[in-house]
Amino acid sequence: MLRFEVSVEDLLRSRFALSPALDLCLLLRSLAGQDRPLPRAWATRLMPAFERLRRETELNAALALHTLQGGPNFVAPPPRGLNQTWADDLAVIRATPLEAARHEFATTAIGPSARDPRVRAVLDSTDAVSRIAEAMDQAWHELLAADWPQLRAICERDVVHRVGVIGEHGWATTIESLHPSIAWHAGGIEIGHFPQVGTVRLAGDGLLLIPSVFVANIAAHLEDPWPRTLIYPARGTAALWGEQETVPQPDALTALVGRARARLLLALDAPASTSHLARSLAMAPGAVGDHLAILRGAGLLVRARSGRSVLYRRTPLGEALVAGSG
């Protein structure tokens, strides 16, 4: 069991962030058979480009840096906040000093793939950083960029939900809601069935929480340069990982309000904005706005401003309608 000792000051300094680079690394690990298998539809769509990138770029050198326990900090730098972009991550990767990268190569590139002559030539070269960064950039654009707006919207909605839980129920309930293996006990966070065992003291630095669309269970960063970090599965990713395609069924809710409005009602298990709903459901923003207006006029939704966003949520009548359709 892994335990984080948490003080009040730690809670005040805890925060959420998104990490495009981390999700790219997790996707690459899955495609390479090093992690959770991808859903059949995703693997079928992405594997040809992945295999081509392995042949035509230095992607195998980046993959050689991954171990069973995780990957290097070099290709997945710590994110700064919720507005993190791939361009931000790539700039940090490219700016990595060669000496720092080589230190990581020595500790992570220890598997059979690191002994491949082509991979070894990259890792031993004076331009290893730029060559690996270029391969990661090509992988981003060919494997993840097209899906990222939808996946990012899922992560952003997760954060909106967690912040709401903090406001209504406090940090303990929020932490325990991240994953069934997490418990708040005696002033600390305990993670059962975790590869690492021991106690981590945050020492007033807080905890970084990152929702991910690709992580299978709870993952953690426990050493510098990362802050102490928990990476957890974002809400709403179950449909991405189901082996069977989701086929709309002619249920009572769909028959009553129509398929598109039924999807929106079901998606609003946590407050969300028009843009978040459009990205996460792959719908046109204008169509989403029109449907939300009709649902709101029928008394099924209400809206409220949160900062610069307008968030929609189900009314008691909307909740009852969704519950009755299950």
C-alpha cells in the first residue's frame, strides 16, 4: 500500500492539471503492447500509422525509454495547469539538456529494445534530444491530435465535476471518488494494490491531480522533477474502452426527446458547457446549443455562469427522466 501524508496546507496547495504528453506516452505504450490494450476500433485505426512511424522516424528510441513501471520524465514533463497544450510540452522536451536526457537514458533504456543498433545510435548521438522530440511530435500529429479536442473535453469535464464535489463534500470525498482503490484514512491518502509501498510526505507542497483518458488504474509520480502526483481515469472514458461499439437503442428517453437530446441529457451527469459537450460528444456547437435551449425550455435543464463559462445541469425533472430510462 502507498500512503500520502497530507496536511491542511497540502490541501490548500493541491491542484488539477492536464497533460497531453502524458496521454501521448500512455497511448504509445498501449500501441506497443507495453500497457493496457487499446479498444479494437482504436487499434485498427491507429496501428498502421504507428507501425509506419516506427519504421520512418526515431519513435523506437522514445519507446525504448519506457519500462514496466513507467516512462521517462524527458518525454512527459510536468504540466503547469489546466491550459497545458502539446506545444507547451514539446517546447520543454526540446529544451531538455543533453546531459539530463542521457542520465535518464542510463536509468530507463535498459530493456532489449534499447540494444537495437538503430535505437542505440539515436540514444548515443549528440542530437538525441531533438531526434526523439521530432518523433514524438510526429506521433502526436498522426496518432492523437485529431482526437485530442474530444478527449481534452472529457478531462475538463472531469475537473469541473471534481471541483464541484470539493465544494459540496470536501477533499476527502473527492479523493476517494477518484478510484475504488483510494481511501482517505487518518489524515492521509491510501492506495491499495499499488506497485510501490511506503509513505510519502507532501511537506506542504500539495498534490497534483491529473485526469487521463488512457490510464487504466491509479498511477503516481513520487520523485523530482515532478511534484507528488496522482494520475487517475477521467470520468466518461468507459465508452472509449468498451470492446463493443455503442449502438443507440430505441429506449423510452430517445423516443420521448429524440436521440441527440437524449445523448445530451445522459452526458450531463456533471455540469458542462456547450463547447465541452460539443467536443466530448463530437457534435456541432450550434446543434448542441439548439438542443440545450429546447431541453431548458422543457424544464429539464438549468444553466448558471461559472467564471467565463455557462454550465448546464439537469433539474430534478431531468434527473427523474434519466433515472426512469435506465
